[in-house]
Amino acid sequence: MKNRYATVGLGAVLAFATALPAAAEPVDDALVIDGQTMTVRTAAPEGHPFDEVLSGWLFREAETRELEADSFQNPGMLYVDLGAEIWNTVDGTMGKSCATCHDDAADTMKGIAANYPKWDADAKRPINIELQIDKCRVENMGAEAYKFDAADQKALTTYIKHQSLGTPVAVDLSQGELQTWWDRGKDIYYTRTGQLNFACASCHEANSGQRIRADHLSQGQANGFPTYRLKQANMVSLHNRFRGCIRDTRAEFPKAFSDELMALEVYVTWRGTGLSVETPAVRQ
Amino acid sequence: MIRATAIVTAVFAVTAASALADETAPQDVNFEDLAVMASLTGTPGDPVTGRDIFKDRKLGNCLACHTNADMQKELFHGTVGPAMDGAGDRWEPAQLRAIIADAKEVFGEQTVMPGFYSVNVGKDVREDLVGKTILTAQQIEDVVAYVATLKE
């Protein structure tokens, strides 16, 4: 046995633990889409673990960043177009489309999605854009709720969120019991799951800026969703992303729009307070 | 002939049973002074197999978090943990066995390094993995043997 073996104590161990390799820093770059400058870096709200909140855009490779900056190249814009079509298409037994009640989304939906999730006083739980769409479909159109991640659900959500492009994310936690859901979401964010025993915070707080295999870990912000993922060549919804991250810890994952994931959406969205809505963001 | 087969089978049965008896169950691993002195299996680890386990995404996937100059040809080394270069100088095999079997026993509860031979895991473990460890006892010995070769 070497000498050090006998003397190694927690102090020595901690010294090793902090001697981490240099982080791959997020870039210091400006995101301008159609002449509008996005807030991709801003001071964190009170009670936030970080000083600064950063968009996932800053952590992506140059080509991916450029794709998002150019709305003619951004493949997610096709889904915005598809969403516009659905917006204007009559569906359900009442003979209405979204436009029947809401007219031109460019006016009526401008900035709206930046304040979701909101408190749904009828359901007594938080409501996100997907669930709001379903509520309108069922109650006001006589149509069926979408199946989770149906192509139309993703396109319409993308279209509605895109009307808030550039608007800073701001969740009003004073609505209803939203604060209680935030508390619960926070618990979930720090709870370790699965055989690999990671919490959201293990990757997106303790190690944001580090590389995990091929990935550059961001803060795991929600402001770009639904996002266009190059790997999947498709739009990815926020709850799909949540489930994927939980699955990667080798855990069973909750259903989309379950209480757990709605609480997480409230909390994670708050963590991105002040960032511009970037929908449709482009990620790898 | 029949007799001979029966005897051979009996011998195999005995060796299989004793090999299992030598293997320490994850909950019985004895962590003392940030080390695990005893081999988990009694069979020396094989560094060549250990090297494969280290990079295999389905096994150790250690490269997800640790850069390793010995594996320069592999793409994508993570930076979540310290570089592995010289880990065999910094740690004795008994310490490596403790770190790899259950990093929390050495670095504390807060570490993000998974316990590769531990059943002290997170919530809602995937159904087919409940009660199972990430690596087997022998795989731990193999990885320990490999990391011990990383000297500068």
C-alpha cells in the first residue's frame, strides 16, 4: 500500500472532485431572427439557483445555431405553416375553426404563449398550450382532444407559440394554486430517478456547460418548445423531451400532461423567466 | 458412460455454486476507509475486457463523463467527471473498487457518478431493472483492473 492510501481523507477526495476539466462554455453570440433580437441570456429571477439564465441555443454547434437564426432555413417553420392551416380549418360538430373565435392569430395570439402555463380554474390545475387547444376543441368546437404528440397537436402548438417569438417568458405564479405546483415541480426537479440515479439538476444545474458524451449540457430551458430536433427530423414537444430525459436515467416515466409533468412544466418554465420564446427552436 | 456424465455434471454444479458463493452481493460490499479491500468475485479482473466495458455505451459508458487519453480514437469524451489519465497513480485498486462500485460511498451523496454495483438507486427504476446493478461483480473487477493501468 502506498503512503497516500493511509492518509487519503475526504479533503483529498474533494480536492480531486473540484479539479474538473474546463467546461465547454456556451457561446457569447446574439440570436437575431427576422431582424428581431432574442433574449438568450438574462439575469435570473429571485430565488433562482443561477445568476444568469441561458437559452439552449447558446450551447449548440454553429450550424445548428445558424439554422434557427434563418427562418427560411429553419425546418420548424414548415410546422408553423401547417399550424396556420389547421388554425383556419373547420373541425368538429359545431362547424368552427380556431379562427372563427380568435380571428387572426398574429393579433390575438401575440405574446400569449409566453405566459403559459396558466391556472385553469375549471380543471383546478395548470394548463399549457396543448391542453388549452384540447379544451377549445372539446368545449367550443365539438371536436376530440388530440392524442399526445399527434402531428396536428405539435403543429398547432408550434404555430401558437411562434406568435410569441421574442416575447420574454413570464409565468404568473400568483394565479390560483400555481405556486403549489411550482413547489411540487421543484421537488421533482431535484429528485433522483432510475438506475443511473440522476435528477434534472444533476445534468442541467450541476453540470450545465459540461459535455456528456456527444452532448453539450444546457440549462434545460423550455423557451424553444416545441423544438425541431435534427436527430429526429421532427418537432419535439416539451413533455416528450421531459420523458426522454427521465427515460435516460433508466426510470419509468410519467404520462404526458400528468400531474408530475405539469408541475415540472410550471417549474422548468419559471427557470427560464426572461428568455425569449424561440419556438420553433432548432436543436441537434 | 452415463455414470461419467453424471459425475461431470455434478462437478460443474459444485463449481457454479461455489463461484456464486464467492461473489459478494451489492448490499454486502464492505466499504471501509473509502476502499473495498476484498475482490467482489475472487477472480482477478481482466483489464482488456475492462477497457471495452469502460467505453461501451450499454455497459460502463464511463467515457460519457470522463475523458481518457488511452481512448483517443473514440469520439466524444465527456467532461462531467475528472480526466482518467493517471487515475491508476492516484488511487489504489481497493479505492477504485469502492469508487466504481458505489461512488457515493467515497465522494458523498451529492456525486452524480452512478453506483455501478449498488442497489441504492433513484426512484421509479425501470421495471426490468429493479434490483439489478448496472454492472456485474466481475465487470466491476475488470473495470478496476483496467483503470489501475492508467498511469502517467
